[in-house]
Amino acid sequence: MEAAVTRTRSDSAQARERSRSAQSDLSCLMCGRTVGYVIENRVFHRTGCTGQIRIEHGMLRCCQCSGTLYREPASALMSR
């Protein structure tokens, strides 16, 4: 998965990014949290998360529990 990790700065900036049509949600296999979104092949970290998404051994890791992240189709609210 080739994607740049970008941390959003504010809720309004995040809302603007989401309005561009999210391709998929990033969720954790271990804890089930949705920690980010993929929009136009870029990863945007959710504002509510306190840690940072990390890349370990070529895989994206959860900001909360360090679990492996996976992409799933964007939820109905995100895909527009």
C-alpha cells in the first residue's frame, strides 16, 4: 500500500478533506478503531486519535494499540 501519511490540523480541515470523497477507511485489526481515511491515495489521520499512525516493516500501525491497519470501503457517510 503506497500512501503518504498526513496529520490533519483541525476539524474543519478534516471535514474539507472528507468532502473530497474518501476511498476507504483505515481500521485496526486488534482494537477495531477507525483511525484514518484514504483520500486520493493519501492517508489522513483522524483528529480524535491521540497517537500517530506509524509505519513498521512496511505496514501501517494503529495509533492506539499498534495493531495492523487494514483498508475497508468507505462508510456511507464518508463515500460521496
